[in-house]
Amino acid sequence: MAGLASLVDLLFTLYTFLIIGRVLLVMANVSPYHPVMQWIFRLTEPVLSPIRNLMPRTGMVDWSPMVAVFGLFILQQIVRMILLGF
């Protein structure tokens, strides 16, 4: 079970870094038409879009990546506790 827990931890961590990378690349003003940006958007948008739709509009700031990273951390801890037996 510890091997499965390590794999799940790795996947959660990689997805978190993908979201953080998206934020940094958007802040660096990388073209949304760049193939890497399109790939990152395709992977992260299914998680960020529903969060964005649930949150109130706050002007120019998109808080959905921060909420997603926080939610992923909580979910990661819950899955770890289930797999490793509290």
C-alpha cells in the first residue's frame, strides 16, 4: 500500500506543479497559442474552470489556481490517510 500511496502523492504533486507552472507562464505573458501553453491549459482547465464558475468575480485576479492547489493538498492528505490507514 505504501507504493500506491507514493504514486498518488507523486501524481498530486505533479498536477500541483502543473497549475503553478500555468500561473507563472501566464504572468510571464507567454502566448496562449504556444503548444506548451495549450497542453497545460488542456490539462488544468477541467479542474480550474468549475472552481472559477463557483467563485464570485474579483476583477482581474483569478483565484481559482490557489483554491485548486489548496483543494488538491487537502484531497492528497485524505487519500494518503485512507491508503496508509490513518
